[in-house]
Amino acid sequence: MKIKWDEGFDLSVFETMLTKGVEASGRGVHHGPGSLEDCVAVARTMLRFDPDLAWETKTSIISKAVNAQRGNPDHATQSVLRAVQRDVRLHLAKPETPFILVTTIGIASGGQIPKVSIHGCTISFPSKLPSRFLDQRTEAFARGKSCVGVPKDDLKQWVRIRVDARSSFEAGTKALDALDLLRGELNLFANTGWRKTYGGPQTPVNQVRLGPLHTLHRPNGDNTDIDLYWYDPQYTQGHSFLNLRTAGSKVLSNVAIFRRKMVRLPYRATIEDALIRYARCLDTNDLDASVVKLWGVLELLTGTGRDSYEKTIRRASFIFSDGQRHRLVLEHLRRYRNRSVHAGKVGEDMEIEVFQLKKYVEHLLRFHVLNNFAFQSFNEACAFLDHSHNAAQLKKQIATLRAALKFLG
């Protein structure tokens, strides 16, 4: 695993934070610049892990390295980096052990849902759970409900994910990432059409959503040595399901084709990340937040995260024949997103914006996965989106390139 300081940060300033130590105030320890919490939070963004680790694992390793170095002025940033690299090597040397994550999902099963293997995780959809799993989940639900108000689970389709990992946090992260990747693929074909809500609360766009409680177990069902579960206190009951008795079978066949094509994609990891984010940003009933997050997915799929909005819009509109009209709609969505982020202003009918932006994200996902022009890298595919819609201009560029070849030949 490669670990390095990311670009764009002033390491000398961070070194000052490290060596400054805890600032004492009249009321005790001051958790401001230079505090352990502040240094760990900043270092977590400054350090690039390739590939990434589970959030909790990364935080624990960074916290240990920062805490050991604080107050020591001798090559502080280099010492932190070396300590992190050492502890990551130790972590990766640990043997993996099996875990089982159990949750529910918004699918009305009309038959057997096929088992799926994603990144070493085996995802199955049993009709029933053994009592040893149910007892542990009942206990976890009671604890979660009394502490944070975990809502009632009205989903009936069980999901069981077997995963090998070096820690419980790593197991949970790997299992949920794999399941959300599958949900992204399912929702890509299930979230069809538009929706208009008249009166009543807004509901999430996704049909295939997770239940409110995810529990982690050993293969025998026990979780007493793990004592870990995840929950969604904002879970919305009564939402729509993917019904396999009707359109669901077509969704499953489309997903199977989609997954076969994605296996051959040279830049598969980038698109899988986009699919996971696509699934998660449409889980919430805060549709304005969905717009903000969807725009981030749009930037990812156009390769324009650090570029201008103009470049994002130009690339996103290129895949449509009526480019000018789509540039207009995308400019509208950009300004809507900016009003929400910068001014805190939201529209009363943001459902339209969610479905408008969702359409562009979904078309770009299909563009990349189909890869009809055999792009060998993500950057090559995104550069293709920079071309003009003007046929005369493209022909002139072709003529210029042919002239260059003739000149070189």
C-alpha cells in the first residue's frame, strides 16, 4: 500500500501544529489548533492511502502516530509518515478472519434472488435467518432503540454477507461497500421515470434501500466478542420496493449484463466508487442534500472535481445530441446546487431537480460502463467528452491531424 502526504498542503504549518502541543487555558485543556483531535483530523485528509483503508482503522493508526510525535520538533512530519507506514504494514500482515453482516433490503422477493460475489464478499438473500442471528439482532435493536431511537424495520428481505477481514470495522466497511455497489447497480435500472409528490412528506428516490439496522456476527451467529452494529436513525418507513414479481426480473437481467461489461472496464474502480455514491445519495428523504451529493457524482464521472463548472457542464452535455438544451438544464442545476450550498436556500419543489440531475448521472454511468469506443483509461474517456458538437469543427480537426501525420511521414 502506498502512503504519502497529499499535494496542496503546507507541511511546515502542520509540523508547527504537531510540535506546539496541547494549549493550556484557564479552564484546562483547550481543544483548538495544536490539539490531538485537530492534528488527527487534519492528518486524515493530508495523508493519501492507496488503496484506502477502513475509516476507523485509518483514524486509529493516524491517532497513534500523531500522539507519539506531538511536542517533538525533530522531523515531525516525516516521523508521522514513517509511523503510519509501519503500522499499516503491521495491520496488513494480520490474518483475515470470517465475519457475517446481516441486514435487510427493500426488495419484495417473488423468487430466489441469486447469490452475488463482490470483492471477496458473498452476498446472499435467505428467506429466513437462524435463531442465533435473530436473537443477537433483537438485542442490538433494543439497545439501539433505547439509545438513539433506531426506527422499526419494515423490510422483510434478509441479506447475509460473508466477508474476511482483519478487524470488525474493516469487515463492516467491506460488506456495506459491496452491498451498496450492488444497490447502485439495482437502483440504476429500478429508479426509472419521474415522480411528483403532492402533499405529504418527501420520500427517498431509491427503491432498493437498506433497513435501519446492520449487525456483525461471527459465522456461528455470535456477536458478543464484536459488540458492533450500524444504524440509520433517519430511516423512512413505507417507501417503495423493488418487486421481483413484476419489473424486478428485468432489472436483475439488466444488472447481470451491466456487471459483465463492468468486469472488462479498464477503470472499473472509479465507476464502482461512483455507483456506491449514487446509491447512497438517493437514500435520504432530504432531496436537497441528494442534489448536492449527485452533483459530486457528476463531477466524479466527468473527471472535473477540481476544474471549473463550465468544464463539468460541457462534458456532461456532450453525450446528448441536443447539447445546447442540456447545457441550459445543467447550468440551471449548477445554480440550484450553489444556492443550496452557499446561501442555504432550497426550493419547495426540489423533486424536479433531483430527477433532472439523476438522469445525467445515470447516462454517464452507462456511457462509461458500455465503453463503446474501447477507452483504456478514465482520463481518456473524459477527454473524449471535451469534443465539440460542431461537425464542421470536428472535420477541420481531423484534417489538421491528417496533415500532421503527412508532415511527420
